[in-house]
Amino acid sequence: MPRNPFIPDFADLPTELPIFPLAGAVVMPGVQLPLNIFEPRYLNMVEDALASDRLIGMIQPRPDTGDQDSPELHRVGCAGRITSYSETNDGRIILVLTGVCRFLVDRELEPRRDYRRVRPDWGPFAIDYREPETGWSDQDGFLASLRAYCDLRRVEIPWDDVKRMPAQDLVNLLCAHLPLEPEDKQALIETLDLKDRARLMRGLMDMAAASSMEAGEHRH
């Protein structure tokens, strides 16, 4: 089910998608991601997206592929819709991308105006169009792990708002905005089931906290 009338129905999602490969930057359904666009090819991409369906696929490059200009890509990304943008006097575009649906890269297409494009397979992620899940199997435990992680990384979070958020909205938001390693973020966005994604995220946060404690003990 679309989140607002500007988002296409699942059956109307495009068969071609411009992509923005960027390590550490992921978007998830319903989550907003601010972007600062300045490279000419990505300015072209944004201009073309604004002239059509406003959809851009965020996808992470694989690490250490040896080609910084056109790196190999992970197979799963997430499309977002440009929901606001502004032009700057120095030729940049500041925009907000709101996540719509994840996709599997079926194949890469010929570039257009120097930016890359793919044929997306939306089918494996039809779940992204369902109503958000609200239940938690262990909300208190998850929030305790989140608090420990945020204290460790000095991340400020509005805890009153967090406690009221549906599970799916919170986990998706954290996937995009916690300072996790790129490969950890990739594992999270590839995890289909919400409960599995929440369990994986909690494990990653707990490991980070445990590693920090061990490092602190070794320093004494």
C-alpha cells in the first residue's frame, strides 16, 4: 500500500532505474535521506529524475573492487523518491530522498548522461508495500541495546519518540541513520523479515558495545 498519493503503486514501479552508488548511504521504505549532489553526472541524474517519476536507486558499491569510477555493486538497493530539493548558487542540488521499495538488480543497463542505470526486480520486496508491523518480540531488550550503542557512539536520539514508533519504522530508520559499517548496513537492508532485521541489528549493536568494553579493559 503506497504511503502517500505521490508514490506509485507497486505494479507501476519502473522497469528502469537510475542509481546512485554510495558507500555507507542507504535508504529504507518510509525513511528520509538528505543528499548533497555536486558531481555533473549525478546532477544529470537528478535533473532527469525530476523530469520523470522522481525515483532514484540508492545502492552500495562492493568494497575493494578496484574501480572507483564504476565499482561493482551489491545486488540489493532501495529506491527513493525526491520529495524536496533546492538549488544552490554554487551549482549543487540539496535534496531529500524518501524510501519507497527495495529492489534486486536484475542487470545493469547502458549509462545515460554518464550516470548508471539498472533493471530492478521489485518482486522479492513486495513486503515493503504492506502495512507497517507494530509488534515487538522484545522491545525493552532492543531499546536497551540501542541505548548502550548510542551512549558508546555519542548518538543523540529523542527517546520519547522512539518508544512510540512502530517497530518497522524504527528499525528502518536506524538502518539508514546509525553509524554502522557499510557491510553491516548492507546485511540489514537485504534482510527481508522485520523480526530477523531487528534481531540482526541488536546483535550488531551488542557486538559494538562488547568490543568497546574489551578495548577499554585492554587499555588498563
